[in-house]
Amino acid sequence: MSKQITIPFGPQHPVLPEPLHLDLVLEDEKVVDVIPTIGYVHRGLEKLVEKREYTEYVFIAERICGICSFIHSQTYVQGIEQIMGLEIPERTQYLRTIWSEYSRLHSHLLWLGCFADSMGFESVFMNAWRLREHILDDLEATTGGRVIQGVCKVGGVRRDISPEKLDEMVKGLKGIEHQLQDLTNVFLHDSSIQHRLKGIGVLSKEDAYYFGAVGPTARGSGLAIDIRETGYAAFGKINFKPVVEYDGDCYARCAVRAKEMFTSIDIIEQCVKKIPDGPVDMKVTGAPDGEYLSRAEQPRGEVIHYIKGNGKKNLVRHRVRTPTFTNIPPLVTLLKGCELADVPVIVLTIDPCIGCAER
Amino acid sequence: MMEPQTITPISVGDVVRKVEQAKKDGNRLVQIGCTKIEDNFEILYVFDKDYKLTNYRVTVKQTDEIPSISGVYFGAFVYENEIHDLYGIHVKGINIDFKGTFYKTVVKHPFSVTITKEDDACQNK
């Protein structure tokens, strides 16, 4: 047996925008064990429910993450609405679905750019982020915010989107769809990319399931887990199938994200066709008394907001289980046995969002 | 409206058996969370199969010890270290035990105390 050495990976590393530390135990160039460490930027946001009223707390829930911000606020308010037994207007459900798919598009394009950049594929990086600008512009035009939208509230949403703007959004998405097709074709069919990703960092279907993988990390291993299938918001009225790949390697996880962008465009188009007229919010009185595990599908996978109230304005508990947090154990598993040089690529294929994990 | 959810209370002694049964039944571990209710701590184990949640709750004191389920579900170590570091509840037998260094906080076990608005220096200026 070769002599074992331990080398640190992170918390500062060129491929990591946020701090994550891995102690890599190596035998020659092969990783034989991994000890993950987070907690460098833990903010304890959940504790603020004791200081902020449940209606104000939406703004804090949204600030858990700067990428999945809208879906955090959506998951939080739908949990509160469930506890309080609120039947929110149907138009609101469609608007939330549209904005959550825009969030997925901008997150996946952000990831594609960062991932390509980490491998030196600068043209994909620039084009991915150029297309992402279009998505952010639509988010800003319809919500008022590019990163933090601030549009969700308990009982509805703060803004409506006019029918003309909805049509314009679909036309815009159709306009960039072929560019997106070109971009993902170049990325997924490039021989260097395939050489770097195929057969690397393999996570079996069984390991993905029992080690807690969610989102594209799970779907890249053949697990068709997609919380949108539970039908929250307007997803129950939309036809879509989760994108699933079966090889479990880095390439499969990347392919899932690339193909999911087209599913998102299709979902938005269906929503615009089906969205009914009507109000976008309702009057809410009282305070939540009960508990609920509210779930949604973020770009990185299933997010859970556990909410417990006792009939007072301040909640008793708000606990968020983010997808990156539960994707850490699978990451440990898929790094074991890989070459040291492949570690950065493998880490990025789970699209880690430390901001979420360190809520 | 979304699906109704139920939470089944269990004793500390039943945790490992129930969790083993959940795995045998084909459930995945969704999360373990902790909530402080006055002097008690509620530990909530959540499992999922085909989008149906199964929830078990144990209620303990801070001085009690709960068994780790990381021998059944490898990924449980992140939740169990979190519960130890934020609430100060000892979890016995975690497969990757950070021994209190998973979260590095200025205040030890910060979630084990309840903060009232009166305690908030910023808000009382």
C-alpha cells in the first residue's frame, strides 16, 4: 500500500465561488477518503423567526440564497398557506410557477458558465452568461428585482404580469431557445468535455437514493425524483417529465441540467397558455397554528421548509433543508476512488450552493 | 392544497428500529431536524417514498443522548452533527463525528436558547 497523505481542497479554491473544505486522503494520485467541512459562513437565519413576524420573514427566507431566492420564498409561503388553510387564487399559482422556472433557467445558465469556465471553455462561459442576462432582464421587468425578487407574500404575489408581457416573454424565450440549443450541443458534444466527464465520478442509482441525493445529482443516476411531480403551485396542471440520465457520471449530471432548461421553457409556455384571469392575492388574517413540511424543486433539487407556528405572529421554528446540504454525503461517495485532478470537476457537477447550505 | 401530513411520536429506544424498517420499506432519508419547545427538544426524522412522507418524532431533554442512524443511512451524519452543534444534544455513534466543529459559532449551541425581542440590543437602541 502506498503512503497516505491528506491534502486540503478549499475553502478557497479557483473553482469554488463559496467556501467548502474537503480533506482529501490520497494514495499516490487516487482519492481514498474524503472528510467534508462546511460552516465557514453559517448565518443562522432560521433563528430570526423568533424576532420577525411570519409575514416579514418572507424577505429573510428569500435571502437564504441569491440564486434560488424566489423558490425559497415560494416554499416558505406555501408552507404558511397550508398551515393556515388558505386557498390562494389560481392565477397566483401560475405566476409562481413561471417565476420558479425562470429561476431554474438562470441558475442552470449560471452553473453552465461557471462549469465551462472551470474547464477553460471560455466561449461557452460567455455565451451562457449572455443568455442568462435575457432571463434576468425578464425577472427584473416582471418582479422588480434581478437577484432578490421580493414578489412572493403570504396569500399571493405582489405583482401581476400583463397578458401582453406574458406573450412577449414566451416570444423572447423562443428567440433564445435555438441559441441555447446551439450552446448545449457544443458543450455536450465536445470531445474534450466528454473525455473529462464520461465515466468520471460515478454515483450508482442505489447510492444516490440511500445517501440522500436530490435534483440533477439524483436524476443523473437514473432516479426520477422531481418534487414538481407532487403538483405544488401549478405544476399539477402542466405536462412535463423529469429529465433523467442513467450513467451516474459527471457527464450525466451535466446533461440533465442542460436538457432541463428546455423543459423549463416548455413549462413557462404551457403556463402562459393556461393562466386564468383573476386576482393575485387575498386578505390574510390571523397567524399560523400548526406545522408543515413544505417542499419544492429548486435548481439543485428538493428543498424543505419545515414550519411550526403556535398561533402567534412569531413562528416557533423554521428549518430549511437545502439540496446542497443533502448532496454532501453523495459527493463524499463519488469522490472516493477518483483521481486528484478530477476533484474540481466532480465537485462542480453537484452544483454546490454553499449560500443555501449555510443558511 | 397539498397533501396532509402526519407525524408519529416514538421513543428514543425505538429510533434505530423504526429507521431500519423505513429503509427496508424502500424509503429515502429526507432530513432530520430539531425544534426547541420550552425545555424539550423535538427531533423530527423525515422519510420519503414515491413522494409520500413518513415522519417520526422523538422528544428529548438536552442532557439526553440519542442514537445515530448514520449506520443505516450514511448521509445522516450531516444532520446529526448539525443537531449537536446547534442544540447541544449528544448523538451517539455518528460515522463521521466532527465533535462540535461542524459549525464554528461564537455562541456555543446557539439554537438551544430562545431569543426574545427584549434581548435584541440592535432593536432596543
